[in-house]
Amino acid sequence: MNFDQVEKIADAVLYEGYMLYPYRPSSVKNQRRWNFGVLCPRSYSEQQQGSDAWMMQTECLINANPSTRLVVKVRFLQIVRRSVGKLRTPEQETPEGVESEIDFVDRLEVGGRVYHPWQEAVEREFTSALLDPASLSSLASLHLPFPAGRQCEYLRDEQGRAVGVIVREWERLTALVQCDSTRCDDGVFRVTVRVSNLSEFGPIATIDREDALGFSLVSAHTILGVEHGEFVSLLDPPPDLKDLPALCHNVGTWPVLVGDEAETVLSSPIILYDRPQIAPESAGNLFDSTEIDEILSLRILTLTDEEKREMRQSDERAREILERTENMPEEQFMKLHGVLRGLTPLKEEAR
């Protein structure tokens, strides 16, 4: 199973809304984190009467035989809180295992670069072993713990002294992945993959959604691959199976075929058609797959030097967007201007 093509599509889903134009933390639209496919802790979701989901469920159909094997991959982003602090006493050496006295600030300039607090993100994923679609009902639920962590990155001035620090912290997450299958027809199975967020979270009454995001599975989606078998399109099933897609109940997700063969499915919180593709003219991710690359790229070039400085220094992924856009050759910009695909003859209206 080759997941390369489906993961390119999935990455566009994973980082949709991660940081929006003009790609600066000071921008109003980037003041609060938003993404599709957020699974909050179950305890928080239930207190909110389900307005924020804690579970997503994928159901799809597989044409299988005794040698068919299935792989399930679950991917999401985890929020990492980035704090910026000033050391009370500059240090030439930073001893291992000893944390300096820090005063946390909203802005710190060191060595001509400005640092701000921010919400970064780290990718998390789980890939199953080869599974038999005919016997998934005997598969035990799998709890996936992702431990909490804390990292310090010291910032040094022109004299080499540590004068500031970036502190990155993330919470402990517990995801539950459950797989099941039901025979629907001769050789056809309905496969169910349920992803739940069972992270411990509290006290509930005094914490808002921004706090809950630190314990959430963000931009969660599922990728399924099959060998010696094939998936059945839920959007355009073959005539002999046209009634079976109605048996599939998908919650918070939308499974579609990816690639020329029916060997991979992307089940994401964004509605897509079967066999979606990244436009070959696109030079890279802009975190806004509903926007036009040409417009966003041209807008980036109109930013002031100060705005570009903030964009470059706010987030590593934003810096990559800026540098890629500023160094884009003219012929690449011309490719973004537009392309015509899929010409078909017009049907004559009935007289």
C-alpha cells in the first residue's frame, strides 16, 4: 500500500486553518485557534452538551477475500503552547537539568529577532498492523497515550549569553481507536473505525474551549489502505452495490477514494469528491485550501517589511511560506494564473 498520494491530500486537511493570511499572530483572525476536525476531551464535550465533538466515526465498504488485509492510520495535530521568557540573570552556560529563573513576557527581542508567545502544533499518528476485515469484530480497543512534555530553548545575545528562553509545553493525550466490521453482502464488509478523545481534563467548570484545545486531537482524520481487495465508493457505487452505502454511518467525517486504484480512503472532516488531487501548479501549502494560490501569493508580496518580519519570526511554517513565495520564479507565478482542465462536449438540449 502506497500512502504517499493520500498523505499529500491529508496534509492539506491537517493544516487547514493552522495559520491564516496575513500569517501573523497579531492578526485578529489568528488570535484564536480554529481547525476542522477538533476532538475535545469527552468530559468537556459532554459538559457542553456535545457542541464540541469528542468522537469521530468512519464507515466504509470493502470488497474482500480471504487474503485481503487492511491498514488503519489515524493522524492529528497536538497543540504546543509556546511561551517566551526573559532570564532574570543572563548566563554564559545553561546547566543540564537546572531551569533558570524566568519572567514570562509578551514580547522579547534578542539578537535582532522578536519572539512572541504562540500556539504551535506537532503531528501525531498511529498506524495499525495488517488487519483481516473479516475478523475485526474480535479486535480489542486500543488506547494510545501521548505523554505530556516540556522543552526549553535558550536565546542568546551577541555575546553568547543566554538572556531569554522559549518554553514549549504540551499535555498528555489519550486517544481510543476502535475497529469493527460487519458482513453486508457476499465478500463485502462494512468497516468501522471510531476515534475518541478520552484525555483526562479538569476542573471542567472553570476551563474554557481555549484550555480544552490543549487536550484535544486537532484536525483529526483517518486513512485506510487495503491490499488484495478494494474499497467501494460511497458516492458512486457500482449498480449491484448501490444500496449498501446507505448502511454506512459517518460521524464528523467524510470518506472518499484517493488515487486511480480503489486501494486507499481518506476520511476527513472536510467534504471532498472521490479521487481529490493537489493541483500540480501549487508550489506548497498555504494553510487555506479553499483559497486561490495566486491571490494569496500576491497578497504575501504586498506585506510591509515589518509585517514580513513578524511573519518570518512568528512560526517556522509561516517563514517557509514567505521564503518560498519571495523566491518563486516568474514562470511559477504564471502557472498559478489559471489552467483549463476536463473539457467535455456540451449536451444538446432536448427540443
